[in-house]
Amino acid sequence: MYKMVVVDLDGTLLNDAKKVSKENVDLIKRAYDEKGIITVIATGRPLGYAKEICEQYGDYFANYIIAANGATVKNIKTNEYIENVAFTDEEVLALRNIYLEEKIDYLMVYTDEKAITETKDNKDFEDAGVSISQKKTKVENIEESIKNNSNIVKLCMMGGEISALEKIIEKISKLDGIETSVICSYLYKTEESTFESKYIDINKSGCSKKNAIHTLADKLGIKQEEIIVMGDGRKRYINV
């Protein structure tokens, strides 16, 4: 018998309108109420984004959130952090220096509740994925903002042309304790517009949703065979 179910958000639980269908909400409620199954939301997005999803559907909707590609694992009933991995200020500033050297489209520094953005030529960046309510902060002095949010940065993202991102991946590979995703492509559609972005996620080494699931399962004393994980399995990557 399963004791824990882990569900991805984008492309799995959420539909094109970024909502959860009534059928899926009811299924999650039944698993929680009738079977006592622990429900976990897992996402590469920051914690604030996942919390907004959960808050729409009530307390039963999820017990835990795995966010920022596994850097954050939180019990949303008790607000206890099971895992809480952050870059140091020096690491974030080193990443920012790489961003400035390559002059790519944008740098986004995700904290739990917001994203600090810096864009090429100081242009506004139309972000489709900070959070549902589009919470974001555009700052004139990102160094000062990083200092004010000391050691709570869970995830960085850089976006731009593939050739520039390839150079950044090579540079980041030389930094100890930091790793990147492959180059990803994100497509977001609304009735008014279509937005496409090529980007890389940047994490502390060892951060992954898979490792976070193992950490949470160990904490709860749940065996691997008692866990079911559901994701979309789609490749949103660029072959380079």
C-alpha cells in the first residue's frame, strides 16, 4: 500500500490555465481523508509559487512541498523546514558577475516568496512563471537586495540565446558546489500573447527533486516501494 504520493505541478497537476481540475482535487482529498496518504507537491519553481497553488484548494490539498528543484522541503501544516539549502551571498554575486560578462537577457534570483530580477539594458522582463499573481521585484541595486535577503536564495535562473547559455554553463562548471540544468525551453500562452524563453536553472550541487523525496521519506520512515511519483515526463529541453 502506498503511504506517500508525490505530484509534479506544471504539465501534470496543472492544466493550461494553471488550475487543478475538480476531479484531481477530489482524488487528492479522498487519498488524504480516506486513506491517510501523505500528499507532496514537487516543483522546480520557488516555494511561494507552490504555496499559492495549495492555498487555493484548502488544507487537505498537500502535506509537504518540495520546491526550487529540491532545495526546499517544507511541512506546510507546521511550517517546519525539512530541507532548506541556500546559496551564500558570495556565490550569488559570482553568478551575477558571470551574467554581466555574457550580457544575456536576464538573471532571476529566487527567494521563497519572490524573485529579484535583473535584465539586459535595464529592460523590463515579462516573466510568466514567478508566481500565479506575478509577484516580482525589479531592483536598481541587486547587490544590495541580495544582502538584504542574505542566505535565503534557493534557486537562480539565467535566460538568453543558446550560445550565451552554453558559455555560462561552462563557466559555472568551474565553480565549486554549484551546478546547472541543461538548456530548457519554456512556452507560456495566454489569450493575449505567447511568451517563450530559453533558460538554465542553477542550484547548489546535489539539489534535486529526487534527492529531496528520499530525504523526506527517510524523515517520515517511508520505504521507497511505499511511494508513488507522478510527473509529465515531457522533455522541455533544447538539443544543443
